[in-house]
Amino acid sequence: MKKLLLLTFTLLCVLFTNTQCQAADVNTVKAAIVKHAIEMGVDPAIALSIARTESGFRHEARSAHGAVGVFQLMPSTARRMGLNPYSLNDNIKGGILYYKKMYNMFGSVELALAAYNAGPGNVKRYHAVPPYAETRRFVNKIMTDVKNQKANPDPVVAKVKSGAYSNLNAKAPTPKIIDAKELQVEVLDEKPIELKLETLTVTI
């Protein structure tokens, strides 16, 4: 019984530590987005909404079409901007820069978002948000999210503006690896113990 309690406690500590790391990673990604958005003259709420919609702030996200990272950049698009889409900071810069380019081209948040999703050629073709279900969902979802953020700003925005992340250097999340040698379990008997472990997912 003592062995089971000790092992369970150890596993709970590991899961709790990993949860804290994941939360910190999401906040670091958000802070990098806000920082770059402010520097580039883009509304942080829009930048955060694009990243949330595209990847849920996950740099490891990959799409079936080949888009990668937090802002789901196509590698070819990133390379044309002189950026590495597999670098977290470059991916964030590239996503915000591409949105800003689309905004400057069309002069409208909705059209810029549509161009971000469907490409500027399709927006020019229809002179409006293209009649594609995916693009319209994308634009509507982000516009709704931006409106919600205006009413309830993400705490990270205020922290970045106050200088709390002045030494920010966003890095891709690094999984915490625990050496089995660090786990010390006192064996009291030879009875086998069966444990069922489930993946813990935390959404921020």
C-alpha cells in the first residue's frame, strides 16, 4: 500500500509540473505575439486571435496543406519574407507581417483576414470575402474573438505593455524529461501494481 501511494504521488507531481510548463509556454508564446504585434503596429487582439484560430498557440501544429507553426505559415511564403517558419519567433513575425501586408493591400480587417486564409488573389477576384465556407468561418471566428478580447483583454497584453516580458525570447516548448533514476520507490512486497495513465491536456 505504501509503495502504491508513493508511486502515485510521484506521478501526480510529474503531471503537475508538466501542466505548469505547458501553461508557461502558452503565455510565453502569447507574450511574443503581443510584443511583435505592438512593434509592427498591429492590434495585439487581432494577432492573438489569428494565432488562437490557426493553431491554438501550438508551434508544433502542422496542417494537411503543409502550413506550419503558431501562425500556420506556408514554408514558401515564409522564405519569400526571409524568415524560417520552423523558428517560433520567425513564425510569429511572419504571421503578423503577412497579415499587415494583406491589411495594407485591402484596407480592411475582414478582407485582410480573408486574404490570410484564402490568398489575396481570391479576395481580388471577388472584391469581398470569398464565398468559401472555411474562409467565412475563419473571418467570423476571428472577428468574434477580437470583439470578446476588447471586452475582456487577455492579461498577457497588460503584462507586456507594463514591461513584465522585457527580456522575452520565445522558444519552442521543450518537454520535461525525467530520468528514471530520479524516481525512488521503496519496494515493500512483490505484488504487481497496475496503473492506468491518461494523457493530461490543458487548454489556456
